[in-house]
Amino acid sequence: MNKKETVIQFEDIRKTYITGPVKYEALKGINFKIKKGEMVAIMGPSGSGKSTIMNIVGALDVPSSGKYLLKGKDIAHYGEDELAEVRNKEIGFIFQSYNLLPRTTVLKNVERPMMYSGVKADERKKRAMKSLSEVDVDDKAENLSNHLSGGQIQRVAIARALVMEPAILLADEPTGNLDTKTAKEVMEFFIKLNKEKGSTVVVITHDVEIAEFAERIIYIRDGLIEKDEINNRKRK
Amino acid sequence: MDIEELFNLAIEALKGNIARTLLTMLGVIIGIASVIAIISLGQGSTQSVVDQVNSFGVNVLTVSPGRVQRMGGGGSTVDTLTMEDGEAVSKLSNVEAVSGEMSRSKTLTVDGESTSASVKGVEASYVEIKSLDFDAGIFFSEGQVGSNSKVAVLGDTVVEDLFGEEAEFYAVGETVRIDGKTFKIMGVISDSGEVLVPISTAENVLFGQDYLNSLSVQIENGDLMSQTEEEIESLLLKRHDIEDVNEADFSLRSSEAMLETVNEMTGTLVTMLSGIAAISLLVGGIGIMNIMLVTVTERTKEIGLLKAIGAKRQDILTQFLIEAVVLTLVGGIIGLVLGMGLAYLGSMLMGVPFVVSASSVFLAVGVSMGVGVLFGWYPANKASRLSPIDALRYE
């Protein structure tokens, strides 16, 4: 595994929020590397700073100081439009809720990121359908997104994340709104993608049971890494 | 993203809440409809007045006695304009024909039926100058003017009063008594309530006056209208021994000048009413801005999601701007159709021609799009500036 290239590298990442006179240090120097093909869970209670990590990993925000190398490029100082392009091409987001555009078909939802990078209509459709079939929801392509079940929505979100062939799949509490059985199914999808396609998966969660689907768990507490260990428990 | 995609997205978004979309459009619909209706009716009434003025004769100058300053001045008691003045004017180059006119109100009788009408003494050239249309008969000749003939040409409404309806044909050749003197009817002119007699007869037999109430001058080349106008003016000033133009005892008026006055008047009216309609557009635009701001707030999470999957600031701005423009454009088109309908009804009621110019169609489309861009900009810009983290976290 060490021979594989590093996709994400955090070097002394700090993030300080300033609201008026109050300074709040959310991240106090975070260091880690994630290699291609890894499946990592970033775990911590609320307020630990894991959401801030997720925002920085996902290029939604930039750190106050430190280096963030994404595929070898330091994007810590990127501007708004450059970050949008990084999100579009390198990050596949799966959120806890509000993953899909309402009143819009599944197909159009999956096509959307390609629209922002100027892919032509017919190729867009072809790639979207391929992506949907990988998560077994291609039969729902013409359905409106608000007519899907919770599990189906997460799968469509995964299909949309995959369609741009990003460097990482970044899942933020992806099972937060699902029942245990569906949550397990979704997590097994991530494992399948990780094993069969070699996708790099980063799951942000506060739930130990979900974190344990990953092969490596980074524990965050009070803005620092508490533990960074290989998950020795049986991977389901 | 290409424009067509964005249009589809905008239409989808607007279809999502039809009732709100229509209510939002209402301001623009009312604004555009009133502007279109006002402009159309304005053009229609101008058209009808222009037609009337043109029926007075094209390239015709009218000289009236009396000073311009005296409003409605002169009338029949000012005796400064004479037959000799008319003859002098007729000798100018570029003057095709001249006809002096004197008129009084007189009573006409036929077999005990009587009516009162304006009797006008004119020269034989009058028929050409005014392009008179005849229902029956002919105009009197120059010879008849020279010999004080007691002949008359009657307007069709006068004939109707005296002989009854549809009497135009047998009226010709009959006699009519004006002030107790017998006149032979030579012809009947359409759409007129006047009685025309030779000017010599009017001067010597009927009125006993030797001055003119007005002088009609037909110009040969209309392009030289203003030049000829000046020539006539200086000629008459010289003849009347007046040095200061402001002291002139006559006034000149061209049909062109009359048209200008009419155009100015309707123009002012249309501008004023359009101004009021523009206020309605402004209010409509503010309404659209208001609703768009609400929409942006409602769709904060959606904007966050779009930014997360790679939408740039420009993409969001364009999407919301196009939404606003589609909203106002559709409103503008509905308003255009509605305004044309109103103008059609209005023109029927007012009895003016129904005119819709291409320019007012462009105006409707252009203005409604302009309103969309102007009032959609602020909400769209606000949407595009949302930070993706804040937008995603928004509940």
C-alpha cells in the first residue's frame, strides 16, 4: 500500500474562526496522508473539528495555515473559482441530506456536474447512465428525485459523485438519515467501489459502527488527531 | 453551461410554482399591456387626425387676416386681406394655384325647407386645391366666377337637409334660395356641410364685402414649402407696408405645420401616459426582485449543493439572471398580446384606426427583458456570492 501515490496530504493544517472579538481554533495542526485506493473514516464527536476537515478536504473552504496537497498540488491558497473547479473534477460529494435537486430527474441530477465542465449533451447522458447502472438505479433514471427512497437517493448521489471520476469520494454522514439495514447496504456499496474500482473513499462520521466499515480510522478530538489506526476489527 | 440548458432549468424552476410565477409576472404584464395599448391608441388617433388634415389638401398654405397673437383672431371683420393680395401671391414662382375665400353663415331654402349653412365664396381653383370629391355634378368654371353667376355647389349634408336622403343626383340642376336669391345647384360634394359659390357672386350679390376671410395657396413643389412661405410673407408685408414681422396683420399656416402641432400634442400625451405605465413597470420590477430574493433564500441549500458539485459564481449568477429574464419576458409577451387586445377594443370604441407598429413590439420585448436583467441582478448576485459551506449548512 505504501507504494501507491498519495492523494491527500495535510501538513499542519490549522483553521481559526474569528467572529468579532472571539477567536475559535477549530483545527490545531492536523497531519495525515491518504493514499490512492484507501477507505478512511474520519471520526469524532460533534465540535471535534471533523466537519472543518471535511470542508477543507472537499475544497469547500481553505485552511488558515498549513499545506493541503491534493494529488500533489497545494490548493490551500486557491481562489473561489479554482476551488469550484477542484470540487467539480476531483471531489465526489455524498451528503447526509439534500443530495439531489428537487423537481429534477435522476438523470439530470447525475448530468449536472458534467454540465459545469462543458461535457456535450449526448456524452453526458451516456456517462450518467453508465454511472447509474454501476449503483443499480439506472431503472430510475427518468424518475423525479423527490420520488425516491432514502437508500435510492444515496445511491444516485454516489452515481453523481462517480460520474466525474474524481480523486476521492467524500461522504459526509452518508447514512445519517437511513435505517440500520439501508445504512449497511450503502456502506457496503462504498466497500464494493473501493475494492472493485479502487476508488479512494473518505467517510466523515460520528458513528463508530459506520466508521468500522473503513479499513483505517482517524479519530479527531478538540481539533487534533487523537488516534490514526488501521481498523483491526472484522471488516464486514 | 450553454444557454439552452440554462433556459430549460429556468423554465423548470418557474413551472415548479405556477401560481407564484403568474402573480410575480402580473406587474410586468400590466405595465407592458398599458404601454402597448397607449402607444397603439396614440398612433391610431394621430393617424386619424393626419388623414383629416391631409384631406384639407396637401402642400396647401392658408393665409388668414389678423395678427397671430390674437388667438382665433380676425374672423370676418378683419379687412386686411384683399383679392389683390391673392393675385399678387398667385404670381410668385412655385405657387400652383390660389383661391381667396370669404364666408358667412346664411339661410338656404328649398320649397319651404330651410337650413342654415356656411356659405363660402371661392374661386374655380378651389376644387383642385382642396381635392374635392363629388357625389354628383361638377364645380363651377372660371367663366362663371368672372360673370357673377348665381350657381352653387352644396355639401351632401346640406342636400340631405334640404331635399331629404339620397337626393344627390336629382338635386343637381334644381334651385336653392340663399338670402332670397335663387341659385342653380351645379354639384354635390361628399362629406361636407358647406355651400360653395363663386367668389365674385359672394362679393357683389350676397355679402357685399371686398376683403377675404382667408387665402388658400397651393404649392407646386412641397420641398420648397418653407421657402415659399417666406416669400409669401415678405410679399404681403411689403404690400401692407409693414416692416416688423411681429406686427404682421396676417398669419400663415401650412398643413405641415398643423400636422406638426397634432403630432406634438399626441406625442406629449403618449409620453405622459407611458410615463405612468413605466411606473407600473417599475413596481412590477421591484415585485420581481422581491420574489427572486425570497426564491434565493428558499433555495440556499440547492445553491450550496450546486457549488459543491462544481458550479462557479458565474454559473449561479447566470442561472438566476436567466430565470428573472424568462419571468419578465414571458410576462412581457403576455402583456403585449393583452395590450394589443385592449388597443383593438379601444380603437373600435374611439373610432380610430387600429395601429400596432413593429417598434412597440420590440419595445415590449426589450423593456421586459431589461426589467428582468435590472431587477434580477441583485438577487442573482446575492445567490452567486453565497459561501458553499454556509449554504449547505442552511436550514
